[in-house]
Amino acid sequence: MRARDLASAYAQAIQEEALRPWFAAMRAVAERLRQEPELLLALNDRAVDFGERKRLLEAILPEGLSAEQRNLFLLLLQEGHLGLLDEIISLLREISMPGGILAEVTSAVALTAEQQKAIEAKLVRRYGEGIRVEWRVDPNILGGIIVRVGDEVLDGSVAGRLESLKAALIGGEAAGR
């Protein structure tokens, strides 16, 4: 590997690690606002006292935010721009990962073009345009799919569910002793 390529890989890893808490916080708040659209309306309603809107926002902010992260959310609240979180996440990913976000989708059998298209559409809705998808086949997962985007893993595989069930049963046995 050339020195420049190696240095680039390190630089990208540092950048991804530095931005990880920002993405996690923004995704958590954006997801909550998607689940509760009436909350977003209340937060953006300038007829509601700012102190009350701030209280509502702080109730949904993840714990452990830095002062800078908290200030971003307060600025978005003040300006009525909390509805832009998904777009901000998408653009930040484009800027920080010019090659696009890589999603690895693993299935037990090869997926049809229609299935791939449906999964890709869901990934675009969640992570924004510019996502690249690599399709893998691993019969060991038995069924379902595993989606890996950065450090986030969504395990919908049969093997994963069986492993969770096994852990729950073993944990239940240990608790019963």
C-alpha cells in the first residue's frame, strides 16, 4: 500500500471517530422527532415560549452531550430548524465521506433485484443519498439479513435471533440458580 493511501486511511478513520458522537446524537434526536411529529411541531412553534420549547428539547437529548453538541441543538431550536436534522446528517456524511457511506448487506441467499432495490431505498431514507451498498451472501446466517453501516449493525438474521434467544435462556438459567 502506498504511503499516501495508508495516510489517507488513517485520516479517514480519525475523522469518522471524531464525528461518531455527532452522528449518534443527531440520529437519536432525528429518530425521536420522526416518531413524534407533534413534538417537532411544538418545538418549532414560536408561539410557544422559548424556555418551554427548550425544556421539551432537553427532555429528548441523549445523555453525555458535549457543550458544542448541546449548543447545536439549541441553535436549531432557536432558528426553527430542527426539521433539518436528517438533511444535516446526510450533507455531513457527504462532506466527511466523499466516496459515500458504505453499507454492507449480508443475506443467507442472493437477493433479487427487487429486494435489493427495496433495501437500498430504506437505507437512503435512513442515511441519505450517496450511500453505496455492497451485497454479500453468507449461508451461515440461515435467513434474514445483516446490515452494517459504519459502526452500526442491524442484525435481522435468523442466526442472530437464535443467538439472542440462547443468551436469554442461558441468562435466565443463571438468574434462576
